[in-house]
Amino acid sequence: MRRPSVKVSLYAIFAFIAALFTGLAYVSVNSSSQLNDSAQELSEHWLASVSTIDDLKSTYQDERLAIAKHLLSTTQAGMVQQEEILKTARAATETLIKRYQLQALSSLEQTSLQDFTQVGLEFDTVTERVLQLSRENKDDAVTVFETELVPIATKRMAALDAIADFNDQGATAATDTADAIYASTSSISMTVIGLAALALLVSLVFVIRSIAGPIVAITTSMRTLAGGDVTTTIPFARRSVELGSLAWCFDIFRMAAIANK
């Protein structure tokens, strides 16, 4: 089999290295795009949804707390204050519901939010009964609060918990996806860099063995020939590649020196 020329061999080695780094660049760009998509999904949907649900839970807790404090109030002024707090919390809850309606993408979120809203109508109706009984200082207010309102409130909170769990799972999945993409990209990058380093090592060995070594051997022979020893042989004169042609020319010079003696 004919030995490839030095030029062709070097072209092949450096073309292989270029292909490796081109592949690495493609993988890096593609992975960066996927990481960006995961980050956008995490920040624009999951984290925003988690934040809205947390705020919604907080305002709903404010509603329940205001009702409980209303029952404990012993003055009319105290009751009025708690009713104002309840009114503010209800308005905040309605605002957050409207905000989350724009964020809800899955059927589970939409269904759970609808349940929260529908149960909320029942919650508000029973709440008005509790507040009226509380204003009249009737003991029935506590009974209605404990037996009717608390179960409804628990049911309503369960709808928020379902949405919160869904968002937590979604955020975790998005994070896991980003981590997997990063790990895959890192693994591929290290593999490509390792192959490139190996290719560079192979090219270095090739240059030393195929170029530097023969040049040193030919130079040594030519120095011997220049010293008058025409019996020395010129190595690599039979090679068909570039250095073989150079050695062959030097061998012709040696043969001419022998003929002129």
C-alpha cells in the first residue's frame, strides 16, 4: 500500500481536528439553546406560577385570620377593623386569581383554580353568616365557623395545594432537564477535547517520525558525504513521498560524486 504524502497526512489530521471542534461548537450552541429554553420555562412559567400561588395562599390565610380575629373581637371597632382587613384580602385574592388564570397552562391548574373559585363562593356565603352572628355576639358564630366554614376553607386550600404541588414538580423537572443537558454537554465537550488532544499528539508524533527524524538522518548523511565519504548511503531515497524525493536527489548527488572520482 502506497504511503500517503506528508502533505496529505497533515491535511487529514488537521481536518479531523477541525471537524472535532466544529462538532463541539455545534453541540455547545445547541446545548446553550436548550439550556436557555429550560431557563426561560423555569423563570417565566414555573417560578412565576409558584410565586403567584404563594401570594394567593398568603392572602387567603389573611382572609381566614381576619374572620378568626373577628370572632375574638370584643368591640365594634375591632370587628370593623377586621372586616376592612378581610375586604382588602378578598380584593387581593381576586387579583391574584386573575393573574394566575393567565399563567395556568395545564388542565390540572385550570381545574384546580376553578375549584378554588367555586368553593370560594360557598366560603364567602358562610363567612357572611359567621360575621353576622359575630356582630350579634352569638355563640352560634363559633359553631358555624368550626363546623361549616373550616371544612370549606380546608377544601379550598386543598385546591391551592394541588396547584402548588404541580408547580413544584414542574420546576423540579425543568431544573433536572437543565442539569441533564449541562451534564451531557460537559461529557461531550470533555470527550471532544480529549480526542482533539489525542489527534494533536498523533500529529506531533507523526511530524517527529515522518518529517523531523528523516530530515535529521538525511542531514547527517549529507554532512558525511560533504566530508568526502561517498560510501555513505542516503536514507529514505526509496520513499515516494516528499522526503523520499529529497533523499533521492541527494543520492544522485552522491552517485555523481562517486563517478567524478
